[in-house]
Amino acid sequence: MSKALGSKYTIETSEKAEEYYEIVKDLLNSDIVKEMKNYRHHYSTTCYQHSLNVSYYNYVVCKKLGLNYKQAARAGMLHDLFLYDWRVEKRKKGELPHGFTHPKKALENAKQHFDLDKREEDIIIKHMWPLTVKLPKYPESYVIVMMDKYSAMVELGSYFKGKVSSIYKNVKPAKRTH
């Protein structure tokens, strides 16, 4: 069962997430997208979970704004389809860091496995703006820029919440002196 961090809805079974699931279920069931579960992304979050978070929140925000929420949801699920551990991969001399280069790799992989239109391509390739330099072309591309950062912050918060909880779990309360 899948769930976006911060959401109360299980994507495959919740009535509230039914429309979203119908939009992305072919992606979620594809072997190439499932492979994203093998790569850590932000702290303890996998690339798959991060992409699911971004995809779901892209869907929610774009739907509320009257934008193309279907394309935003699908592109969000594919925006980090780079399939390598960027902490382990060695950069070649003169090569830009992962943050600058992975949108292109994700787009190449997505195009190889799925039919994308120009809007979905722009959403994927520009999700790291302003690092990607070229301005996003569509409103949905700006939404993913924000949802990608939002999701990373939620993932970071979730990780540190777990760390802090585990530290204080073994701490005994101080005795009162008065």
C-alpha cells in the first residue's frame, strides 16, 4: 500500500485518492518505476516514495488551481526516474553535480518507457529550476518546483522526527526537587 507522506489517504484503497490512483496506476505498476524503490533519495526516503509524494501533491495543488492535474501527477511520478544512487556515483571531472544533471537523465528514462507530451517533458526537465536555468514553460512546471521542495522538507522533517524520538525514548524524566 502506498501513501504520500503527510497524507491520510492510502492511494490504492481510499475513495479520496481514487482519481489520483487511476491516473498513475500504470506507472506505479511498471517495473521501471518500481525499481526506484531500490534507491535512497532524501535521507531514509526512497526515490519512489519521494516521487509519489511529489506526484500526489502536484495532483492536489494543480487540481485546486484548475491546471492539468493529470499530466502534473504523471510527470511528478517520473521526475526523478534517474535510477542510480547519486551519493555513490562518482562525477567525472568538470561534470556538474547531481542536482543540475538528474532531470535530463530522468527525462531520458521516462521517454524510453512511457509516451510523454511536451508539457510532461517540461515538468520533468524543469523540476529543479532555477538550477536548470531555463524558465519553466507551463504553470504545472512551476508547481512541481514547489512540490519537489515541499516534499523534500516533509521527508527531512520525518527523518529528523524519528531521530529525535529515538534519542528521547530512553531519557528518564528529571526528578523534581521541590
